[in-house]
Amino acid sequence: MQKKAAAILILMLSFALVIAGCGSGNQNKKDNQGQNDTKTEEAAGNEAVSGASKMTYTPLDQLQDKYDIIIVGAGGAGMSAALEAKSKGLNPVIFEKMPVAGGNTLKASSGMNASETKFQKEQGIEDSNDLFYEETLKGGHGTNDKELLRFFVDNSASAIDWLDSIGIRLNNITITGGMGEKRTHRPEDGSAVGQYVANGLLKNVQEKEIPLFVNATVKEITEKDGKVNGVKVLFDEKDEKTITADAVVVTTGGYGSNMEMISKVRPDLEGLVTTNQEGSTGDGIQMIEKLGGTTVDMDQIQVHPTVQQDKSYLIGEVVRGEGSILVSNEGKRFVNELDTRDKVTAAINKLSDKSAYLVFDSGVKSRAKAIEQYEKMGFVLAGDSIEALAKEMGVPADSLKTTLDTWNNAVKDKKDAEFGRTTGMDNDLSSGPFYAIKIGPGIHYTMGGVKINTNTEVVNKDGEPIQGLFAAGEVVGGLHGENRIGGNSVAEIIIFGRQAGIKSAEYVQAQ
């Protein structure tokens, strides 16, 4: 009994370190012997995000021939689906082609949007589902799938509650571009949301003893008599097996790292860096299309305005939401920093070198904990004074000082006469040291994907559900329309991931 208690204590301490963002300098290398010996693996290269935990995965010798539900992809949507299916008494399994769980969720930094939440109410933030709906619809230029969007906003608060109930508390609230109210929920300490959520979900998956196999690439979704009945999966790039199930949930993410797919629909984006993890290749979409599933908005690909170009690393919107400004290489503002992403990107692209600087002070740095990670990666320039920072940036000091003075007066007067910014103006930029990060646009998110209904059932060209096939997360198209609002992707994976788990479980139980 004492040994068991000690083991539980060690596990809890390990995850406490993960949530605190500790241990980022000790990244384990992938076990060359593959799945059977995979006990602890760390994301490599661009996936080696701070705080990635030592993750224990299911060894291959525990693989079964049949499960109730197969979930393809171990990001936020997949793990949420698995937890809900398990709670309904089903036996789900997760197959992840990468060597670690988390997917693009690990890279999310700003937060999770939700309206009418208990945390908003506690903090006196007046918000409504209708306002969330209207602002998201406006952000998507009115092209969003309205049924999906209505379900999305109406179930956002319960998603926050669900996460809280399983130990993932998002009660630090900020704002991102395209919103009029604070509804972007973050971890209590203001740290990046993605690692915290992904590791919290993984902890729950492990506690519920849900099998999760990594280095497991699903190559095909199988069907019989018009119903999906399993998958063909390749383990460690060498051992293919056919696994059956009564339902398959596809949560494989988008195609932001598949330049071949992108160039076919958006040749104008060739040459841009991408913030996506290398597993975001659109294979889930392609497998679903072979089964008769249809797609929507495939040419709608979001370019994020603030990407560190050398490492293709996203600088989260929270930095602007907490008060930073964007300046050109002349040291001048040129845009409302919290306008929608497409408009901010367009403004940067009009500059001579298509790049700009995020400028902020120690106050912003203290409120946006993700900046600590950017510092560790060498992205942040610093100066004890505005003049010293200008020298580091290579911009005219007098121009930068004038820009900051003008901005601080705008914050004081609550009126941005230059560009009409109305949000992220709670604090001025007057507390040294001062900081800057050089950024430019990069491919960030694919709004297009497969078409589903609000039950997360994949539908064919006639709008009829494909029996036994469900999908959630970035693999799905339509929700965001032509432009995604920052903070909505994390909300999407939790809201629709949960729904996929619930509805696939109901489907299986009805068979």
C-alpha cells in the first residue's frame, strides 16, 4: 500500500512540474527501438515545446484486435472524445502517428474562448453566447456554418466546466483579436494553454486506463455493408494490422504542414513558413474523402500575423491582448493590433520587408507567461530604456519613443485616434525593461476540412451521415468560415471532441 501511495505521489509531482512548465531543458530523445520499448518520449525539433512531459504510452503487446471505438489522433479533440466515450462505459482506443501525444494542441498559446462561463461571472465580465456568436460570424466574414457555430458557442461554458471538473482549470481571462469582451480562458498563472490542456487530458486518459498507441499511423478506414468497421494501422512504420471497431472518430488535425495540399488550393502561399507540427498533413481528410465524405472551405487557410520566422514559431495573440503594439522597421505603429488576423496580416504584408516588431514592457511580460518560453528560444530583444531597445531593434530611437508616448496617451484617454483600437488597452507600456520580438506572417491554421453535422457525424455530398464515422477538431471545415478568431481552435477541439465521444458512444450502444 505504501509503495502504491508513493508511486501515485511521484506521478502527481511529475504532472505538477509539467503544468508549471518545468524541465524544458531536459528533452528525452526518441527511443530508436520503436513502439514496444516506448516508455518515455519527448517531442523533437520544433515539437520540443517547453514543459513537454515524460509520457507513458501503451506498449504494442497490449494491442487488441477489436475495440468499441477507434480514435485516430491524440490531440485535444481525440483525447476529449476518448474520455467522454470511456465515461459512457465504452472501450475506446487512440492511435497517434507521431511519437508523442498532443498534436497541434501542444502549440496553442493564447487560450480557449468561451462565453457565459462561471469564471467570467466571478470576475464581473458581462458576456453572452449571442455576442460570441455574432463576433465569430463577423470574424469569419459571415461564411461560417451557422448550425455548427450555434452549437459551438452554446456549449462553450460547459466545456470550461468539464475541463475544470477533470483538473484543468482555465480561470485567467484575457482578450484576443476580433472580440469585444474578455473570453479567452487561460491557466491560472497565465501560461500557454496548449501544453497545460494537452498534458491535463493525457493525465486523465492514463488514469482512466484508455489505451493510447504512438508511432501508430492509420493508413485506411475500413467499411463493410455501408458501415465503418475499423482501420488499417501501421506500427513503427513496419507492422500493419487491421483493428475493428463499431465506430471511428477522426481527430487528425488539419493540413498546415502539407505544402503539396496547400499549393493546390492556395499557390499564393507557397514559400511561407508554417507554425504547424509536422504531423498536420491532412491524411484524415484524404481517408474520409475515400469513404464518400465531402469537404468545405479547403482554400481557406489562415496566415497568422505574428510568427517568428527563423524557427517558424507562433507568437501568441495573448501578447497583443495584454497590451503590446506592433511597429514597423521605422519604429511606427501601422495597424490596430487586435483587428482580425487576416487584416493584421495584410497590414504587415504592405510593409517594405513584410515584417514587424511586437513591442512590450515588463508588465506585459509578467501577464503573458508564454513570453518566458520565447525568451528561452532566443526570440526576445531587451533594453533597459526605450532608446536601448531601439538600438537592439535597429529602428530610430526618437521614432520609437514618440510611438510609445503616443500609445501611452491613447491608453490613458482610452482612445486610439490613430487606428481605432479599443481592446487590450488596460495597461500602458511604461514599465521598463522594454522588449521586442521580430515577426512576420506564417501559415497557421486550415479552416477547411470535412463536413460534419452537430452530432459530429461525417456527412456525404447529399448531407447524409456515413454510418459509424465521426470527426472533430481541425480536420473539420465550416465552423470558422473564412477567418478564425484567436482562441476558438482550443474551444473547438474540446467542444466537438467531447461531442464526438458522446455521439459515437451512443451510436455504438444503439447497434
